[in-house]
Amino acid sequence: MEKEKNKYSIIVPTYNERLNIALLVYLIFKHLKDVDFEIIVVDDGSPDGTQEVVKQLQKLYGEDRILLRARPRKLGLGTAYIHGLKHASGNFVVIMDADLSHHPKYLPSFIRKQIETGANIVTGTRYVRGGGVHGWNLMRKLTSRGANVLAQTLLWPGVSDLTGSFRLYQRSVLEDVINSCVSKGYVFQMEMIVRASRKGCHIAEVPITFVDRVYGSSKLGGSEIVEYLKGLAYLLVTT
Amino acid sequence: MKQIIKILSILIAIAAFWIGLLESSVVPRSNTWLLPIYLIVSLGCYGLLMVGVGLMKFPTCPQEAGLLQKDVAEAKEFLKQRGIDVASD
Ligand SMILES: Nc1nc2c(ncn2[C@@H]2O[C@H](COP(=O)(O)OP(=O)(O)OP(=O)(O)O)[C@@H](O)[C@H]2O)c(=O)[nH]1
Ligand SMILES: [Mg+2]
């Protein structure tokens, strides 16, 4: 089968995820039994000992399956992806969060969807049948919906979930898109998918569920709404 | 073409159409004057409606939280046996 020839590099940025990364790695191995893949952990010098746990995991699963590509200090998510991508050896790249909001059980459906459709990008979407979110309060839902309606009306991106970051990319496509992206935080996710869509990439969607993080704490924050609006304006004039 | 230009062209097209209506006065001018206001109000309503509908139909997955807990327990059990430090502090 075609599946055998492909290799998937799963890039996981971490910052203080010592428990989550171990659970995540276990679940990835559980759900990707007969797939060729590697996990690239990009840790930004987490003070909680994330890297020690990753080293233990390397002993258990093999250093060729789990790659630790650390950076000395917290340098941000966008550059973490770029850093991880440099070390990726697969022809496909998956980007996912370490905090278990992105459940590895969906990985097979990403892979299947890509093989079925030949898409350049498969993006996980929470806002279709079979998808969903758990653990958000009304305010968070309201901002999410508002942001989505605004972006759909102004940007016509052709995908239903712009800020979700659980995605599978053809490696060459990701390399091409990622270097033209300058935003930070989750505007970065939006910029990637909008730019890809403008370049005429074939983007397929699979439903995913999103359970808000149970362990550890959120690293994004601050004036997210202002950042979002700035990002939207930026994308309006540059894409 | 940049997205902002697309949107501006649509707005200009609408404005041109409106001015055309004003000039030709096929419909009474007093009505034509109000059209942009209707347009803005209906856009606003559309936005609110979409957000409202989105909120009401917001897909949730409470069962997933339980499933995740099971997966976490299973993973912890496995990792603990293999001597990996999974104590949650
Ligand atoms: N390497 C690296 N990873 C980061 C950085 N900031 C966040 N991360 C990781 O990126 C992923 C997403 O971050 P989160 O804090 O979960 O962001 P979020 O999902 O928007 O927020 P939550 O509501 O807390 O889930 C997690 O795996 C983090 O550990 C960073 O500066 N460097
Ligand atoms: Mg998260």
C-alpha cells in the first residue's frame, strides 16, 4: 500500500509539558502502529524537566523515533515549528500541541484523508459534524465564534477552522508556506492556512475534538483579541 | 490580488450602483438615500446572527473528556511500569 512509502514527521513544540509529552508519545505509538513516523520534540528550555522525560522516552522507544531538538530558551511557537522542520526527515509533517488537546487517535484519519484526496494539507476542524470542543466557557466560545465569523467574512479562506493547529502538511508545502509567515501565537496558524489557501494548495479537513488542557498551564495569553484583530488586518493587506 | 483590494472593489461597485440609482431616480430619492444604512444594518444583523447560530450550535464533546481521562490513566500505567517519571505534581 501507498501508506508504507510515506514517512511522517510529527513536530511537537513543548514548554513545561513534562507530563503531557510522555502521555502524548505513548498515545502516538498506540495509534500509529504500522506507520513510519518520527516525533520531533522542540523544547524551549523548559524549567520543569521536560527534556529529562523526553530522554527517558528516547531510551524506551529509540532515539530514531523520538528526536529531541531543544533550544536554549523560550523563543516562541512559530520559530519552534521552523526549527523542528529543519530536522524532519519525513515527506509529510504533522504539527500538533503537546497538551493533549490534540488527540493522537485522530492521526490515522489525517493520514487516510491525505491518501484518499491527495491533499497538500489536511487540517483538523472542530466546527463540523463529528468535531467539537470541551471545556470552554461561554466567553471563550463567544470569542471563538466571533473571530471565526469575522475571518470568514473578510478573508474567504476556504477552511472552516482557521485557528486550529492540528494539521498534516506535505513537507515541501510546509517549507514553502512557513517562511512567508511572520505572525506570532495563534495568528500564525491562521496566517499559514490563509497563505496556503492563496497559493492554491489543496486543503482537506477532518473533524477533530478538542479537550481543553488538563495538565500544565496555558502559554499563550495577554491581549489575544487585540493580537487577533491586528493579525486579521495584516492578512487583509498582505494576502 | 490582495484581499483588501477585492473587498474595496466590491464596496466601490456597490457605491457606484447606489450613485447610479440616486442619479437616475427610478426609485424615489428619499428611499435611495437610506439604502447604505439598510446595508450596514443588515450586515451587522448577519454577523450577529451567524455568531448567535454558531453559539447555539456550538459542537461540544463532553464524552471526549472522559475518554481522554481513560487514555491518560492507561498511558500513566504503562509509563510507570517502564520507569518513566509521570508523577503529576
Ligand atoms: N517550544 C515552544 N513551545 C511552546 C511555546 N509556547 C507554547 N508552546 C507549546 O505549544 C503548544 C500550544 O501551547 P498552549 O499553551 O497549549 O496554547 P493554547 O493551546 O492556545 O492554550 P491552552 O488553552 O492552554 O491549551 C503546547 O504544546 C506548548 O507546550 C514556546 O515558546 N516554545
Ligand atoms: Mg493547548
